Amino acid sequence: MSDSTSTTDVTGGSTSPTSEDVRWLSLLHEISQDLSGILDFTELVDRIAHQVGSLIDYRLFDLYEWDEKAQRLRARFSQRSGRAWKPRMSLEAGEGVCGWVALHKRSLRVPDVCSDHRFVDCASDIRVRSELAVPLLTKGRLVGVLNLESDRVDAFSQCHADMLETLANPIAVALENARLVEELRSKESSLLKDLSMARQVQSALLPAHSPLLDGIEIGRSWLPARELGGDFYDFLACGPDRLTIAVGDVSGKSTPAALYGSMAIGALRAQIVHSPCSPATLLRRMNTYLLQPGLDNRFLAMTLAMLDASAGTLTLASSGLPHPVLLRDGQVTPLQVEGMPLGLFPDQRYEETTLRLKKGDVVAICSDGLHESIDEQERQFADRCLHAKLVKLGHLPAQDIADGMLEASQLHSGGSSHDDDRTIVVLKSSRSAS
């Protein structure tokens, strides 16, 4: 017997092991070993029912799971004549034969249910005459009850009860493991749904389409490393024919970085609406905002570009992102704007540069995920590859350039899972400067 489980036999009789019993005990050992490797709950209980059926002839098989909080047995699996069917009912502690077993943590064999007041008939289409129920215990804690019923009187012997008690502990352990796996899978499924919803929300915060400006094409491409990312981009109108473009990269990854980035987007939009200003001034204000109490342990690298489409100028400032690059007449030139990431130190000043756009000019603003993409030899995509790809794609529309640059970065890393978020915004001038 396992877990100090004693069997109550209403007939008071017992039997001695026979050679057939020895064979069964050997088979019981094989079954217990077999069950230890199954973690899927449905597969496990079906296997238990099948294995028990190879040892004991029964008509009904029930597996009840013990709900400690509710103090009830809840039917998890039922099988009738070898075929699974809908679980029948739940039982309170002490109710019916199984409830009695749960309450006392002792096996119970009833040769004739008609003479036992504890019997509760749950199978309306089968006339149950005998029953055998065994508690499933692990370390003295009740996991559930295994119950067999038959339409024959005295269908279950004391030897059958002993065999089930021998199996009870490995079944209980296997069920507990399967239950924990089932619970983890359920939590994982719920988490994945939450992450999927969060990613939809994050995506909804980012502009779904690039703005349309006279003489200027804008393309963007964004790929988080995980379900959620710390990279973002935004397009903020700040006057007639004027647009502020932001590309940001929050330190860290996944949910915390995504939440911080979403907060930064909100703060940036509020600044633009209430007090439009130059990119350098805007970075300085954002730095002050992100240094407020409760927003520590994160920092934000961001490039801001203010586009004046009517004047054909682009003014840039940066706080830690890789230098934006200009493709002009087949040559790539980094635009030297420097600055400390936001949210680290107070009273920071940021450089600013203004570029007068010519027809055919392409400006690319990238997060460091593109530059730092590595291949199997640990070689980074880096400036050289990025510049060469930009030259190759420069004749295409802005959106195709953005998509092509991101794809090139992915191909460089072999299309494998990437370690960092990747974001690129591309501007292309299609008219001559005034």
C-alpha cells in the first residue's frame, strides 16, 4: 500500500497472493514506470484507464480531482466500457463512496452497492452492482480518487484493491505533474493572448501609414525582437508642411521597454501639441521629463528630425542613436549629431544640424538593432554593410528602401531570432531645393 492507505472491505475478508497476483504485480511495476513519462493530462488518464482495464474487468472508470479550496471531488475523466464519455458529477467530501474515500483517505471496496447506504447512483443507463474506489495521495495530500464500477456483484476482489493501492501513488504523482503542466500551459496560453493583445495595442500606437508631403516620400519599417519591443517611431505634425519625425530605442526589451516606450510616445506628443520647438530643445525637455521620480532604471536613445517640406530643410538632433545617414549622388555621409541618451543625467544639451534637401537625397534614421545584427561568425551588419545596401536601394521609393534595409539586416543574421528591435525611417526628396 502507498501513503499509509488502508483498505476497508465491507465483507471483512482478504485473500492471499497467487501466482497470477505475482504476474500482475510485475505488470503493475511496468505500468507505474510507463506513467511517469506522460505529462499530457488527457493522454495520461486515458492511458491509466487502459492499463487498469488490462488488469481489472470494469464497466465504468472515473477519475475525480480533489478541489482543496471547495472541499469537493470534481469529475475530470470518465470511461464506459472502454470508451470515454462526459464526466458525470462532482461530490462533496463524504458524499457517496468516492466522497467517503476522499474524506477518510482510505480505499473502499463494496461488493454489493444495494446493501451500502454510501452508494450514489450516477449511471442511469447501467445498473451498478459493485464498486471499488482508491484515494490518490502524494506525500499524504489528496490529489483525487480513482473509482471503478461494475454491473456484476462482487466484481472486485481484495487483490484488485491491493493492486490499485500499489498504483495509487505513482498515478497520483503522474496526475499532479500533468496537472501542473496543464496549469502552466493554460497560464502560458493566457500570457500569449495578453502579449498578442499588448502587441496590437503597441502597434496601434505607432503610425499605420507614412505621412504624405509635397516633394517628400517617407517610408518606415519596424520589427520587435520579441512579442513587444522597446523601439518606436512617430510622425508628429507641427505646423503647415512641417513634420517632426522620431525614432526611439528604450534600453532593455519586451514588456518593460514597451511600456516605457509607450509612455515616451505620449510625452513626446504632448510636448509637440503644447509647445512646438526645435529638435534639440525637444530632446532637452524629454530628458527632464524622463528624469522625474519613479521613472528610473531606464533610458531612451532617440533621434528627432524636423522636416520643413516647403523650405526643403531637415533639422536633426540625437540622443544616443546611431548617426542618421545621407545618401546623395551615390555617396553615403553620416550626419554628425551627438547627445547623451535621455533619462540618465540632468541639464543635458543636444547638438542640432540642418540639411537642405536636394532632389534624390535619401536620409535614413535607424535604431542600433540594424547596425548590430550579427551573422554566424559574430560579424555585425555595421555601417559598411548598411551604407552599401542604401546605395544599392537608393533609386527605389522610400518605403521600398526601408523594407529592403530591414530585410538585408535580417538576411545578414540568417533570418534567425534577433536579439534587438529593429526600426528604420527613410525620407526621400523628389524635388529640387529652392
